[in-house]
Amino acid sequence: MSGEKLTETQKVKEKEKAQTANDSEGSCETQRHRRIDRIRFRASYRLFAELHEFLESKPNAADILVKLYDVLDAKRSFGSIRNAKYAAESLGLVLKDRHSTSEKILGNFYFGLFFGDVRCLFGHEVRLFNIGRCHYVACDSCRTYIFVGANLMSSWRRENEDIWQKNFDSKKGYKFIE
């Protein structure tokens, strides 16, 4: 293959062969970095990174459905259980790469850098409400809610039991995420 142009896949395979030969003598940390580099080179990693950027633009439901159709229509489906496992591994790394360590994910909610920075993973609007001194965030589209703290904001002091009952009733049928 000296005179031929190598495809990206062939280049990766050649690089992996060379790395495999050196893996037995490399440290665990070096091997881990090589493995992460291989994951980042996968088509599934690039696909999930592209989808992540798309979702951060806060598209509406129709745009999300069109994008999903485009992804499936592009024949990027995974085809085998092994490929699906690789894709899951790639998705995990995309999420890790795209979020700072100070952000936390709980169910379908992101916790950002400060108390009020709670968002739905799927780009839906969320609402903050109180029941007594306890503060909750709910996503009405996903029908989920979480507890975010107590007595962190003074707004609960200006509410009464009627408002708290209305807020309590508004979350009926929703899944509480711990």
C-alpha cells in the first residue's frame, strides 16, 4: 500500500496495530488514553457530538423528529449488538466531554453551575415551584420532577397553602427522580 492513498478506516486500523504491539509495555494510563482516542475517532462519537450540538440549539419537537429521521435515513444505524455497545460507549464519552465536571446529570435534568441552572436534557422548558419551603423543578413534557433544595429562595414565604396545594396537584402522575 505504499503508493495507494489510505482511507481513514485503514489509517485507524494501521495505528491500532502499531498501538496494540506497544500496549503490553505501556502503562494503564497510556492504554486508557489510547482507548479514549479510538472512541473519539468512531463515527458514532462524531454522530453523538453532532446531535448534542443540535440539541443545545434548543430545537422544537418537529425539528428533533426531522433530525432523528435524517440520522436513521443516513444508514448510520448500528447494525449489531457489538456496534451498539460501541455506540453506547461513544455516547457516554460525548456526554463526559461536553459537560464540565461541575455539572451533574440526574435523570433527564442537568444541574449547571449554580442553583437556578437546571435544564431538561431534551431541551424542554422546566418550571420551578414550591411546596412549603421545599423547591422543585418539573419538566411537563417529560412528566418528571426533582427536589432542588429547601429554603434557598424566599419566594415560598409569600405563598400560602392554596398555592402549595395547587403546585402539589400539578405534579400528580409525574415521576419523581431521586
